[in-house]
Amino acid sequence: LKELNDVRKEMTNENLEKAIEVIESNNMLKNKVLVVYLAECHESLAGIIAGRIKEKYYRPTIVLTKGHDSNMVKGSCRSIEEYNIYEELQKCDEILSKYGGHPMAAGLSLLEENVDDLREMLNKNCVLTDKDIMPKVSIDICLPLGYINEKLIEELKLIEPCGKDNEKPIFAEKDLLVNRIRKLGKNNNVLKLNVTNQYNKTMEAMFFGVVEEFEDYVIDKYSQDELNKAYNGMTNDIKLSVVYYPTINEFNGIKTVQIIIQDYQ
């Protein structure tokens, strides 16, 4: 099972890279609705990739793949709060073979020859403004790291399961000093940071986002030298304001409170 899951992750990352290349090399960011056709991608990965692209560019995204029928393609849609993807698909009913879903996610199938028409129709009908596609982060409260403990984390579990209509509470803290950064995972695609706040509370923080984008951000704001210092556990000047969710990491019977970074600046 682990081997299958690792293969699936690798396939997802490969096709995500292909999707980003298609978008950026074809100047598709001029569109407010992204329609990406990845003929060789397995259809079970389309939704995951659409979600990742939506998060990266904060635009409604449809990822299409080759169906079993040689003339058909199938796709998954992931949207943003400002755009009801199901209603917009209804406006394209004439070129869709099947579709269904809800405002934030949907599935569809259509003839391969209609892919460009779908992209054109969705963007022609689109009324999203530049402000609408600007990523927005809403937090519930600014909570210093010193308030996070096992009791609080256990209490947060009382409101689970969390989802669209019952979202996890989101916390934030400003100006965390980054003491050290480590890369984890088979593909070095996870970051583990050691951070300290202004009240000298130190904690581990995990980041599961795009490592390269994080590194580029730090280099642009500080320098390559400062990033290298952080990777080597040396004194540096990197500070981050983060949006996070607290969790408990248990390893070899030892429980450690940590935070999961969901956004940063």
C-alpha cells in the first residue's frame, strides 16, 4: 500500500509540474478560469491536481484527462468562493456530455474537440474581477505560540469533522524568528522549521506547501545567504508571519506540540 501511495504521489507531482508548464508556457494566466488538458494523466489524479493549481493561482481550475472512449475527455473542477463552478458549467451545457457537482467542485465529460470551446465559453461568461482572484486569508484569532498546548488541541477535536461548512479554526502569529530549516520526505518536499516568537516561545513548525516557492520568497525578501544560514542552523535574520493550525506529533511514544503552516509572509 505504501509503495502504491508513493507511486501515486510521484505521478501527482509529475502531472502537476506538467500542468504548471502548460499554463505558463501558453500564457493561460490571462484567463480567469483555467482549463488544462493533460491527455496522459490518470483521471483519478485530476481532482487533486485541479485543487493544487487552484491554490497556486487562486483561480477556478478544470483539469481534463483522456477518457476510455478515444473521443471523450473527463475532468474535475475546483473553484473559489467567488465563482459557482456548477452554475457556470450549466451555461456550457450544449458542449458537455455530462456534468454534476456543487459551487466549489464538479466533474464533467465532453468531446475532445470541444476542449478549446469550453475554455473560451467559460472565460467569455466569466465576471470575476482582478480583486476576486486575489488570494484571501481569513483568520479566527491571532494566537501566540505560548497558548498552544495538548489540552487546547484536544478541545479543538470536539468540533470535528471539519469541512466546507465547518472549517477548522485558523490561527496566526506575526514575526516568528526562523532558527532552523530542514527538508524532509523522499523528494525533499516538506519543510520542518524551528521558530521562536517575540515572547521567546520556541516550537517546531511543518510546511507541506511548495518548497521552491517558499525558498524563492525568502531569497527575494532576505537573501540566498540568509536561507543557507537557516538550513545550516546558523543565526539569521529571517522572520515570518504565519497562518497555522496546531497539532500533536507523536513519535516513539513521545508527544510534541507543533504547528502546521498554512500560509506565510
